[in-house]
Amino acid sequence: MDYKHIRLEINNKIAVLTLDAPEVLNALSADMVTEISHGISETLKPDSGVRCLVMTGEGRAFCAGANLSARGQPTGMPPAGHVLETHYAPVMNKLRNLPFPFVTAVNGPSVGVGMSFAMMGDMVLASEDAYFLQAFANIGLVPDGGATYLLPRLIGWGRALELSMMAEKLPAKTALEWGLINRCVAAEDLMPEAMKIAEKFANGPKSLGLIRQAYWQSLENSFAEQIQVETNLQTQAGRTFDNQEGIAAFLEKRRAEFGRG
């Protein structure tokens, strides 16, 4: 696929997916969401070698949400409910099921469903001038893209309702205090810091992907069910080269070299 609205770069086991429509603050059209989905699929191909995915935005915004001006156009957004089922749900499920770590680098406003993309990260970094906004109430809609699932689990019921019903900007520094994001850094440090984390993940063990699976499954499991999940995933991890290498490196008092098997 020839991308018009995103960029996908894969180097040294790291895929960087950049939302690339700065003229509309990376607001999402149906075509753009299709490209995002295709880009994610490219990272999942066995020959891609990808072991970490980073998502960021081009220009001064991460993502301004859905491109409302595109609705009704031939290649624009279908009606709200339909597009959730046909476009956003499949992409969000792809991100939820990634077999490797996912890092989001929020370089500016993260609005509406754009905020959902940001929250899907295992590590969420934001520049100090970024903000988050659940803008749906301002246009008579409800939060989507998994926001009503993610927000109460990340910041609690009360704050989730406040963000969604008041529809007010949440500055990155406050988002850090609330536990919505993991890092808040100067704008010029955002991508270097994100890539530093991505490099650590990309050169880490395959069990990082299993760890993210375990935590996602824990959100709906009972304690007994989660113990079984851990047992199953530990069995998988114990069969990997990375586990063998990690034990050998520990016994030999050297740095482990993961990812060779």
C-alpha cells in the first residue's frame, strides 16, 4: 500500500508509525485509519523483525481525533456508529493483541479517539506542551475507541467521568500525576526518550510481549483464572531462546543477548 496519511519506518527491530496529516492536526479519516491498520499488519509479518512499535504524530499534534469535515465525502468518515465497527474496533483490537511492546509518543494535542490511541501504549510519553481531551460531549457524542474501558482503569471512575463529561483539557503534567501517562518530558526530548525505551524493548526478551498479554487478560479475569494465565504464559516463555540465554547470562555474570533465537 502507498501511504498518504501515515509513515511507517522499520529499523533495528523498531517500527515507527507516524500519523502524517499535519495540515489537519493528524485528524483521522477512514482512509487514514485503514492505513494505520495496514501499517500495524506490516509490523506483524514474521520477516519484518519488529519487536517494538512506536506511534507518534507529525507536526504540532499527536491526533486531533476524527476528521469531522471528512464525513459525507466519498473517501471520508461513514456515520459514527458504523465507522467504529468497521474501522476503529479492528485497529484497537490489533493494538491490544500485539505480540510485542507498544510505545506512544504524544507530541501535542491528543483529542477524542486520538487519546484512545495514546492510552493503548504500554509506555505513554508526552511532551510538556501536550494535552489530552475527551471532546465527545462537545459535539453530542460519547467517548469511543475503548476510552470508557481504559480511562476508569487508568485514572479511576471519578476522574474518567470528569474528563468525559466536562470535556476539558488535561495538561500532560497533570496526566502524569493522575497516572494516565508514564513520562512527561521537554518537547525536544520526546522522541529520543521514546526511542531509548523502544530500543530497550526491541533488544529485550520475547517475554515482554507475553507480559503485556498477561496484564491485558488480568483486567477481566478472576484471581484463579489469572494464575492459570500466568502458568500458561510462563510455559511459553520457558521454551524460548531468550529464557535460556537469560539464565546462561545470569550464571556467567554477563549481559544477556536476547533476540538471537
